[in-house]
Amino acid sequence: MNEDAVLLDLRRRAHDGSPQALYQLASALVARHELDEAFTLHRRAAEAGLANAQIEYARMLMYGVGCDAEPLRAAEWLLRAESVGSPIASYFLALMSLGGRTLPRDGRVNERVLRAVRADYPPALRAAAVHFGRKADPADQLRCLQLLERGAGLGDVIAARLFLERITHGEGDVPQPDAAADLRGQLQAIGVGPLPEIVVPEFARSEAAPGVLSMDDVLQPIDLHLQSTRPRVMTVDGLLSAEECRLLIANAEVHLTRSRTVDPDTGLPMEQEIRTSSDASFDAIQEDLALRCVQLRMASAAGVPLDHAEHLVVLRYEPGQEYRPHRDYRPPSSIERDRPEAGNRMRTICAYLNTVEAGGQTEFPVAGLRVEPRPGRAVVFENLHPDGSPDPDSLHAGLPVERGEKWLATLWLRQGRYRAF
Ligand SMILES: O=C(O)CCC(=O)C(=O)O
Ligand SMILES: [Fe+2]
């Protein structure tokens, strides 16, 4: 059957009101970006009691897909699906709760993630693996490896790539060269190449409660080192683990496109010579728990709640590519178009994800400061004066990469709330 015939058949069955057919039709429509109708159909299937539809309907409500975002209603539907035993609903409830805005950030977060881990839900396995991978206890390191291997076995390519790095370099256990060669071959066969080699020199594994899953570790306060007061620039080394850096790169790689910048005259994003990198911007609906945890860690290091953050952007610069001197605050016309109530970009945090062979420093010309890119290191800076007015001294640049490539993750943090949860 061709696509239209399949859709016609689904429509006929959905017309009879079968919840399963409503759900399947809605899913097919989401894939075709026919979101308004999909939203209505998922709602009908959800109301008829189908847990999978309750989750999909809740996801649309969470992220405002085919509707305005209504995280509280989303949470209600997830709770209904959870009450009939859906571990995926538990996973999304945990993902929401970690923001602490819609649902309380309490011990249930960890119980819920564990439920989804026990049900072998790959995004939960991946998030738990990255979590245990930061812990010092050797048993937690083994746990990380086992979770990645399980995810890989279930077809999760990102888990497979993270697992490959670990068994290649002997992280968490002795190196396994034969198994690594085998897995490398399997990944190559589906067009997945190697990740950059990443070592985070200053990374200190966490001594917190060995053996215990505690997802809110990402909110640990950390000390930033003041590098300049005009503009205010701070750095921290070892913020991200090598695994978190790899996770960001692996997620971004498949979505890279030529970077755009907001044109000061029109307020519209345009390809411009000022910024020649490629980037991937993660729409909220693309984020999974592991990515959300890394973003929470970054936002919390910058001292701002994650719901003030615009979409995460991961950038890749190749030799000669750069981000010429610019300021991150936006012209009034572009703010008007994109959540004016969230105000301007008060602060930026950039995390360096790999070792750059030469070049690629972040330069703050007014302060005469250059921050060296180094995996796991982050730089935080203010774009506005304390009274909220733009600070022209926040001028900065990503200097051209001379050799190798540079991967960077940026969160632009607004003055007010930008995300729904
Ligand atoms: O590449 C850099 O070092 C700076 C990036 C930057 O300025 C930005 O993402 O806003
Ligand atoms: Fe910038």
C-alpha cells in the first residue's frame, strides 16, 4: 500500500472510533506535520483510555505542538498513563519534574527514571548511563557501561557510540579492543563514523552516594572563576564529563546546518559572514532526559533556571570558520517576534566539547581576554548591565579555528521565562 492508501485505510478505521486506529492515524499525521488534526485525534484516543495516546497527547501539550503549551495538563495525562503502569509516562514525568516548575522536584524523579530503566526504555538507559558515568565508585562505572551496552543492544545508536568510546579507551573498565573493533565496524556499516577523542583533564568524578541514582545532582552549585569584571566573564573547568561532551556532539551531528544570525535590520535569522560555523539547534521536543540534564547543569552553572534558556545550540567550526565579534543581546525587533515577555539575553554559557588543535579561542576584546577551548570547560558572561540595559562591552568573538575542529554548546539565557517547563 502506498502512503495515501495507508492513510485512507487508517481514516476508515479511525472513523469507527477504534482508539488504536485513532492513535495510529494521529501518529501518521504527526510524521506529515499535520499537527492540528493529529492533536485532536490523539486527544480522542487518550480520552478513550489508550496509554500510548495519553503519552503522545501529553507530549504535544508539553511542548506546544499543534496547540499552546500546557505543561500542567500534560502532567495530568502523564499521571493517568502512569497510573495504569506506563514506564514511558514515568520517564516524561521525571523529565518534567527536573525543571521544578510544573511538578515538584522530589524523590519521585529518581523512582520514575528507575522504573523506565527497568523497562529498558532506551532514552532512560542513556540518561542513567551518563549519570552513573560521572560517579567515582567503580561499581557505578560498570553500571554506566552495562546501561550503555543494553541501550546499544536495543538499537540506540548514541548509546552505542558512547559505549564504543568507553571500551576503546578503557573508561570504567579495561579496554576491549576486539569488541571495540567489532562495534566500530557495525557502526561504520550504517554510516556512523568516530567521535572526536575527548579527555576532560580537570574532571573530578562525583563521590556522591555511590550506587544511588540521583538525577538532581545536575543542580549542584559550582564555583566559577572570575576572569574579568568589564564585561563580567567567568569560567569553570571540568563542568561537563567527556561523556556529556560526546553526547552533545553525537546528538548534534545529524542535525548540523549552516549557522544563521539575527539580522539587526530585519530581526530575521540570516546566513551571514559574521558566523561561518555549522550548528544544530535542539527544539524542546527533540530533547531527551540526558540532553535535558546537561542543559540543567549548564543553566545551573550560569545561575539561571533552565526555563529561561532558549533552545540549546551545538556548533561545529572547521578550519577557517569563526564567529566574528558580536554581542548576544538581540535587537528589539527580534525580541518582539520571539517571546517578548522573556526579555533579552541576559547571560550566555558556552561549553567547549573537544580539544581544538589550534585557534578557536573565545575572545573578549574589551577585557583583553581570550578563553582557550578545552573539553568540559565552560565560559559564562553577562550581556546586559545590572539594570537590564544592553552592555556593549560584552562584545566577543569565536576566533577562527586554525587546525582541527571546534565543537561548542551554547545556551542563551533570557531575563525571564522562555520555556514552558
Ligand atoms: O565560538 C565561540 O567561542 C563563541 C560562540 C558565541 O559567541 C555564541 O555562541 O554566542
Ligand atoms: Fe556570542
